Amino acid sequence: MSTSSNKDREEGLAFQPKFDASGLVTCVATDAASGEVLMVAHMNAEALRRTIESGDAWYFSRSRNALWRKGETSGHTQRVVEMRMDCDQDAVWIKVEQTGAACHTGRRSCFYRAVGKGGTLTFVDAGK
């Protein structure tokens, strides 16, 4: 990719998502009110398009190799309040209104364990 293309992507206003070799971009979802990080997932072009068009969070499951709308089976939905792209457009940040749990374990956030010295894990904010 040329330098001018990179400059356009990084400094311009054209929406030019930069998908990885698997056709995905990383997406970080945070609570729109508190700023709490809720989850990290991936979007392919279709998930990104559906998220923009519907206002609901859509993702691509690498393990199931399938598109899915957050909450379609659990009822734990994410309504997008704001979407941002990072500087080189290979990561998405969505601020959402979370209904129910964000994590598939039933917890509010997927980040419910802290890493201590030596790599030990302890539960924090782990309520269901």
C-alpha cells in the first residue's frame, strides 16, 4: 500500500476498514455510560455493515465460523450509541447500551479476572 493511501486511511474521513488476512477487524465494546470494557470480539464486513445499518451489535464468531447478533439467543443485547475506528482502521470501538450480560458466562463483562504476579488469576467483578 502506498504512503498516500496510508495517509488517506489514517488522516482522511473515508471509511476504509482494514480487514486482516481472515477478513476480520477487532471490536472492543464498552458501556456507553460507565466506560467499562465489556468484551472484545471480531467483525467481518457483513457484521460491520449490519451493525452500522441496524444499530445493534453484530459480530463474527471465529469458533463457529458464523455471523451473529449480540443477544439473538441470550436476550443480552447491545445497542450501539457510538462507533469509532482506530487510526489505521483495523480496529473498531463501539460504545453500547448493554442489556443483561455481555459475557457468554453470564457476567456483566468478559474481563472478570485480574492477572497477578506470576500470572495467577483472581476473580474481580465476577458476579452473575
